[in-house]
Amino acid sequence: MINQDIIIQATIAGIASFVTVYFLTPKIANFMRRRGIVGVDVHKESKVEIPEMCGLSIFLGLTVSLIILAIFSADVLKFLPFLLTLTLAAVVGVVDWFKPWGALQKIFLVALTSIPFILFGEYQPYPVLPFIGKLRLTIIYPLIFIPAFTTILGNTLNMVDVVNGSMAGVSTVSAIFLAITAIVLGKVEVLPLYLSLTLTSYAFYIYNKYPAKVFAGDIGSLTLGVAFALTGIIGGLEVLTLIIFIPSLINSLLIVSSLGGFKERREIKDRPTILLKGELLSSSLSLKAPVTLTRIIVAETPLKEFEIAKIIIILHVFSGFLAILTAIFMVG
């Protein structure tokens, strides 16, 4: 049974985050365009320039929801470590635009953003594994797992942000399924956070879906990835979070293994896909091009960008159902 107070908090925080992102994203896009902070949409024949770093609205939307939840909470400072970690992740994303980090630098820095949460956040170092049960990781959990979990999800969402609407769409459906698993496991205290993640992601998806009017940039993908990690930790849903993001995680593993290590997108000379007439994407024939989920999807038949995004999102829907089944098994 979900407490009525939880429903009220979730509703207010979720609506506030949606309204913030929905109304601020166009304003931020105009601001970025006027200052020349734009990126070329390489999957369009016109090579149109799209405002970058518009994921700032994602950070602001989540910030508003966290402030509202803090006001509702008996402990006003309860969500401060969460907000500090999100802020550091956003800063990493902003700095990366103006002075790009190396791939390993970014991984390390995103891991470091978790320090405020490790020191002051509320978490239990006892993750539950299916078929195994509860583990006691009092030292490993804060010192290794939290930084690793944070940087894995932050960079994984960044790496799946390859076609219009993919990252925001994946985040939207993942948050919905994680909310359902939280209900199944009775972890209703994280529902306000998951509803905020759902509506924040969807509000941004409205502008980022094909044909995209805005790009999230690293500030958007890193902020969302870190938010998913911290919410999963707070709710004890670490394993279920990884299950839902299996397609994105596979994408990351494919890229890293095919490149022989970690590399930034700008360092990759051969693109995994090629643009055909009619804005169809096909798999690259170059042996030096990285293997990605997108490249595999278009390996047999060229597809339009929105079709690729749809497939990527549907794959996460399947993972979502797998996570629900896992949650039901954990209850049983």
C-alpha cells in the first residue's frame, strides 16, 4: 500500500520537474545558439546545427524536484548530498564542452562526483542479489561500488545518446519500470525520485526526439545517469537498475572492446554508421569503426534515425519487464 503522502510528494515533485524542463529547454536552446554553442546533426543530409548543452534543463528540473522533496522531508538536508553529486556531474559535463576531457579522465571525474553522497548520503551497504540474497559490503560498497556504479551509468547513458531521442527515451521508460520494481519490492520511498526522473526525461524527449531541436550534451546524459545510480542506491535497486540498462551496457561494452579501450567520441575517426540518401543509416564497412548497438541494428537493413531510436527504446522495455520479473522473484 502506497502512503498518501508519498503520492502527493511524487505528484508535486514530478509535475514541477516536468514544467521546469518543458519551459526552460527552449529558452536554454536560444541562449546556447546565440553564443554559438551548437553541434552538427551528422545524421541529417542538411547537416543542421542544433543547440548543445541543453541538458542544463534536465539538471535544473531535477534540482527543483529535489528541493521540493527536501521541503516535504522532516530532514531538510536529506537530499543535499544527492544534489551536490548531481551538481558536480553537471559541472564535469559543462567543462567537457569547453575543455574536453580524455576518456579515462571523464570516467575518473564522474566517479569522484559521488564523494558527497558517499560521505553524507543515506544508503545501506547491503545490496541484494537474486538467488544469493543480501551481501554485507561495508567497506567495498562506499569505496568501490558507489563510485563505479555512478560512473558506469553516467557514461553509459552518454554513450547511448547517439541518435535523436535515444537517451531521453531510454531514460523515460527505464524510470517507469524502475518505479514499478520499487512498488513490487515495497521501496515506495523512492517513487518521488523515479517520477521526477520519468517526467524530466520525457519533457526533454519532447524537444530531443526526431527531428531534434536540442542536444542534451554531456551535462544532460551525465546528470541523468548519476541520478539513476543514486536513486538505485537509495532504494536498494542496484541490480534491477543494471538489468533495465542491459542494452545500454552492452552498447558500452561493444564500443570499448571494439576500440581496444576507452576513447572519446571525437577521437574516433571512423563512424560506426554511414548516412545514405533519404537520411537512412547503414552499417559502416570500415574495420576501424567501433561496433555499437546502432551499427548492429542497421547491419542488415538501413533505417531512419527515428526507427533506430524506437528499437533502442523497445530493447529497454524488454529489459524493464525482465527487471519486474526479477523483482517478483526477489519478493517470493
